[in-house]
Amino acid sequence: MFAQFLMCLLLVGIEADFYPGGWELVFRALQGNGESVFDAWKTESDNVKAFSEGCDKVYVHPGKHHFRSSLIDEWELLGIEQVKVELYKNKKIATYIVFNGTDSNMFNWFHQSRILTSSWSDLTVGATYNKFSIEGDMTRRFFINKQYGGCPNDLGWMSLLDPGKGHGCDWDTQDSYPAFLHSTDNTAVNWHLGTYDRADIMAIFIKHSN
Ligand SMILES: *[C@@H]1O[C@H](CO)[C@@H](O)[C@H](O)[C@H]1NC(C)=O
């Protein structure tokens, strides 16, 4: 216990946490805590709980709040080569996407033109999307959608539903927010038919070029 506490202090002190492969955790969002993921992502670190109580690890002492590294404010100075988004459920990776982070800013790295690999076989640079952005649409953040066809014909891959107004369809009306919806198929799903799951954590990692 005490050793773990010291470890946390050390990690918080150096504000860096490298995972195998050189990935560094810069953001971690928790489902259902009532806090906007979009606000946590975009707000300068002075104004958010930069560290939740405990380590900046995906699952060690996740606490109650989203975690945001102040590195996000220096995004364009970091020489970022790749950015990885992972959704977790019960401590397992449910889905992931790796983006080309070269010459990106803190918003535009999350775009179809930058996809390198993904757990979804049809999430490719050339696929058809009607939404693909961090800001998303209404309360649908980190939103990757294929088509709007009226609520019963909405197809997509990933939608992090923030608290607030604008939950217009059955599929984006959940019993707590934020809610991290993702297709459990190998491809996009029809949101209305419910072939999706709710993840409990979203983590974003960066990899530097040096
Ligand atoms: C990433 O994007 C840069 C700039 O467009 C490009 O030069 C580089 O080849 C890309 N990297 C990969 C792995 O596709």
C-alpha cells in the first residue's frame, strides 16, 4: 500500500506515465461520473482537476474525475507521432484506434484522414463518415458515425455521450452520463438495434517521434 502511494507521488511528480511501446497516457475519462468529457479535454489544465486522486494509470486508483495531463496544452510542441484511443470494459481493451499525430493539434488528430489502425475492420481512411470529430454533434463527443437516417437508421462506431441537452434518440438516451458507446461488431452498427456496449473508461495515449 505504502509503496504504491510512493509510486503514485513519483508518477504525479514527473507528470508522465509510459506504457509499453512508448505510449504515454494523457487523458482518461470515466463513464457515469456526471462530468463532460469534451469540457475536460478542451479546458486548460488550470481549470480542471489535472490529476484525479491517485496515479495517472488507466485502472490504478481511477478516482471520481476525468484525468487530463497538462501536456495537452502543449500538444503542438511535443513532436507527437501517433495518438491512440482505447475504450476499456472490466479492465480489458474493448476497442482501439491509432491515429497519425504528425503536425496535428489537440483537436484535429481525431479525423478519418489520420487513421493508421483500428480494432474495427471497416474504420479506414477511405470509408464513408458523416461525423468524425472530438466535438462531434450535440452531446455526441469523440463521435465516429457513418450515417444519420432518422434515429432508427443511425449507423456508427463510437459515441461518447456527454451530460447535457440534446439526447434526441433512444440510443443516445442513457441512464447516466457520460456514456461511452461503441460498436461490439467488427464494423459499424445500427445504434438503434442496440448492438453496442458501454465502456467504462476511455484512455488517450501519445507517442513521441524521438
Ligand atoms: C503521417 O503523416 C505524415 C504527414 O502527412 C506523413 O509524412 C507520414 O508518412 C504519416 N505516417 C504514417 C505512418 O502514415
